[in-house]
Amino acid sequence: MRTLVVFYSRKGHTAELAEQIAKELGAETEVIIDKKKRGGLFGWLSAGKESMKDISANIDETKRDPAGYELVVVGTPIWAGRISTPARAYLRRYAGKFPDVAFFISCAGDNKGMFEDMASLAGKAPKATLFVPNKEQKSGRHVAKVNEFVEKLRA
């Protein structure tokens, strides 16, 4: 199955998960590039503020068209209880153009309602979802979850 793993990562947690998932699936990857610099305290504060206000980031054009794949796996961190603004922008840009989708989230807190938000933005229900708390990822306890997610996607 031709698969694309698309992700935004500010600190690297989501990028690490994306690379693991892509490797297991033999998938291509696409990094969502935010035109706004999000480093440091001010970058973190603006990210949270924009996320709470449901603002989509200004992102670069992507290199790969998701419509050319059978499955698109989208990953994002959570900012201030919402999906990141770059991931929100990507999902809005390609809404209705995804063949099949799956979602994964990495964050320090909760994922309550985030997969439903992502599905609403994408215009498509996910084939599978994966939530990995940062503390599980740092300790390596997330590997079984990633493997289970990948198996669902292969089925």
C-alpha cells in the first residue's frame, strides 16, 4: 500500500514517531514546514495562543500530493489542548482529498477530542489512531503501541 507519513514537530518528539512509523510501513515522509519560527519561550507562547484561537499556521507548499497515496498518516503534537496550528493548516488544505487517513499524536498531556478534531478537519474518519505521551516515548514504553498501530494500518 502506497503510504505517506506527514507530520509537524516543534521539539522532535513527533518527528521521531513519524520516522518509526514510516520505517515500519515502508512509507515516504513529508514534514509540514511552518513559516513562523516557533523556537524559545516566545515561540512556545505564540504557538499555544494561536492554537487556542483555532488559527491555522502559514505553511510551505508540500512536495507530495496526498491524493497520490492510498493512506496518509498525519502526526502532530498538542499545543494548549489543541492540535498544532501547522497540522491544522495541512488538514484544512487537503480536506476531502485524502484516500484513507490515520492519525498520531505526541504530547505531555491528554488527547481528549483531538482525533475527532483531526477527522473533522480532514473530512475523513481515521483507519487507526495512536496517542503517545512524551514520558512513554522518552522511556521507550511506546514501542508496543507503535507496532499495534502499524499492524492496524496493514490490515
